[in-house]
Amino acid sequence: MSLDSLEKLFIEELKDVYNAEKQILRALPRMAKAAESSELQQAFTKHLKETEGQVRRLEQVFRELGQSVRGKTCKGM
């Protein structure tokens, strides 16, 4: 895909971030379960709640831009 405008680049970056956040949502419960420290478990659980809010906000941005809510594979994750 040619990124010939700032809007297209913005949408592509949103898709990348959305995918990364969704991957984190899947990983955090496993990380909390594997943590041996209750403090670390609580930190993972807190981060999970924050990430859920970030995903909701990203979904809202997609809708406001008239775009379908979908990510693209985030290679950095």
C-alpha cells in the first residue's frame, strides 16, 4: 500500500498500535498468572485494565474516522 498522504500513514499506524494493544490484552492475563509475586500480579492486572481502555479509545477513533476497526500485524510485538 502506498502511503501517499498523512491520513493514510495515520490510519496504518493506528492499525499497528491497535494490533499491538490486542496482543498485550491476550498476554497480560497469562503474565499475571505466571507471576510469583502478588505485587507483580496486581501490576499486570492494573495494566490490563488500562490497556482495555486504550483499546476502546482506539476503536472509537477508527469509528470516528469512518474506518473499520481492525489491526495489521505489529512486527514490533
